Amino acid sequence: MTLATKPFSNRIAVVFDFDDTLVPDTVDSLLSSLDIDALKFRQERIQPLIDKGWDKILARFYALIEESKRQNNKITQEYIARFGQELAPFDGVTKMFECLQQSASEINPKVEVEFYLITCGMVEIARHNCIAPNFKAMWGCEFHYGQHGGIEFLKKLVTHTEKTRYLFQLAKGIEHQKDDGLTFVYRDVPAEELHVPLTQVIYVGDGASDIPCFSLMNQEQGTAIGLYKNGKPQEWGRELKITQSQRVANVAPVDYSENSELMRSLTLAVESISKQISLQQLSVGE
């Protein structure tokens, strides 16, 4: 590699949000499994906390913890594991991973596609889901369980803004971040030592929690893809109050079927980066 060429990496990272991106909203689904009306629960139990100044994520989990205690500590580690196993991803998701790997390989057999998950929701559910083996790493909120087995407190919180921390972490190849100050995730790493440059990261998300990651992708020339379930793409942007620095490469319906707009978007993004890697390989003589 000469000084005139970019640092070389043959990896692509495809990063997903979880709730409403790969699976239905996990809080609503978990409440339904407890025979609780999710909309009513949000209006009567979660929203009053938010109105009092609670952080939205903390309000949601505090209300869930209180409900579990009310039901004799019903939400246990085993309950969450079983729920995660039974939660069905959106149609087409299970086939998506292999399809994207194949698309990259057809352009360049040396390209590796890695999948990551970053959620402000319950990562323990994701870890027990049928799609979990496809991911190199998963990050999200985690519970502490009390002496009676039920959820008692959050031991790990991932906020909207903190999602970007994990993008830096995967870029630098840090698998297990320690809060000891020695492996601080924002510390500079020489470009040639990056596991995967952020220019070769594709981030996929559906809502407000993903806006900081959209911003980082714009800043670092990565690729951001927004998802919506109802309405029109223009309404999605207005509803989230997307600014110019938070724009995405495309906004597509949540549909992972073979010829859907979302799968075409993901495939084009993977193929485009694969071609860029091929160009870089020429410069380093691979």
C-alpha cells in the first residue's frame, strides 16, 4: 500500500437495530405474552413516567420490572430465553444473511460480510432468537435478576447516542469493551489497523434510536438505510425530524422478501462496497 491509497480491509459490516427492524417490538410482544394490552400499558404505565422527566428507555424497563414483580416475578431469565426462542423474525430475515454474503462473494470472493446487532432493547431476547448465530456480536440493554429470579434492575443500559459507541467498537475490532479506561472505545486506532473502516459499514434501523448512528454514517461516509412499516417514506422523515446530517441512502418498507426494495437496497450497498474493496486490492497487489 502506498501513501496515496486508502487503508485496506476486506470486511463489510452490516449492522442492524432489532425491534421493528428484524422482529416486532419486543416490549409489546413480551407484554402480549403476559396477556397485557401493550397500548394501554404504554399510555397508563410508561407515558406518565416520561411526563415526569424519565428517560424513555428507563421508563419502559422500570414499568416492565414493576409489572413482573406484580405478577410474582414472572419475567425470569428462563422466561426471556423461551420468549426469545419463540419470537418469529419478519418474513425473509432468516434467508437475508446468506443472500448478502453470496452477493459480496460473487463480486469478490475475498470479501467477508459480518453482521452485528445494536439495540436499545433487550439484547437477551435477541441472543436466544433463531437468527442469533448469524451475528458476530450483539449489544443492548441487559437485566439484573433478583433473589426470586425475576427482573430487578438494569445492569447495562444502551441509550440512543451510545449506539454509536458500538459502531466504533466493531470498527476497531474490540470484541469485549472493558470500562477500565485502558480499552476506551473512542481512543484513536491507526487507520491501517481498523478491523473494518466505517466507510464499509452499512447501518439499518427504523426509528429515533437510530438517528445518532445515521449521523455517524453520514459523517464517516458509511451507508445508512432507514425502514418504515406504515405510511410513506416522506412521512417517516418528517415524523423523526430527520435533518440533513442524518439523511439515509434509502428508506424502504420492512420487507425482506427476495425482490423487495429493502433487499435490493442492501444488496446494492454490499455489492458497491465489494467493488470498492476490489479496487483497493489492485493497489495493494492482492
